[in-house]
Amino acid sequence: MEKLGIDPLLIAVQIINFILLLVILKKVLYKPIITAIKDRTKELEDIEKKSLEVEKARKETEKKSAEILASAQKEKKELVLSAKREGEAERKKIIEKANREAKEILIGTKKQIERDKKKS
């Protein structure tokens, strides 16, 4: 090999140096990079979980809001109908009272006319 200009000792030292470099790089760079990647993956999974929870909460809130709105609409209709019924009942009472008073006035007037006729 020396005829080719290759020194076996130099190659052995180069191989040992390369292996040492790989071991050092694995300890210094590989583990921290893998740890950072795992941490980032976990962080992304947590963010995704929170996003799903927020979406679920939003849907629940939307559903509750729709239920409350429907309930309010129903209550509004019931109140309007109740107010109409009360108004109609009050109107009937007023008309009946006015009719009674008109009849009383009419009867009173007829009696007065009869008295006046008897006197004359």
C-alpha cells in the first residue's frame, strides 16, 4: 500500500477520528435535536387538542344560544297572545259595561218620560 501512497496507520487514525466524530456529534447534536423535535410534536398535539376543545365549546355555545333564542321567541309569542287575549277580554268588559250603562240610561229616560206623561 505504501507504493500507492496510502499509509495504513493514517487510514486507521482517520477511521478512529471519524468514529469519534460520529459519537461526539450524536451526543452533542442528535439527542438535543431529537428532543426538540419530540417537544415540538407534543406541543403541536396539545395545540390540536385545545383547538378541538375550543371548537367543541363553540358548537355547544352556539347550540345553547340557538335554544335560548328559540325559547325567547316562543315566550315572546306567548306574551303577545296573552296580551291580545287580555286586551280582548278588557275590550269586551268595557263594551258590556257601556251597554249596561246605556240600557240603564235608556230605562231611566223612559221612566222619566212616563212620569212626565202621567204628570201632564
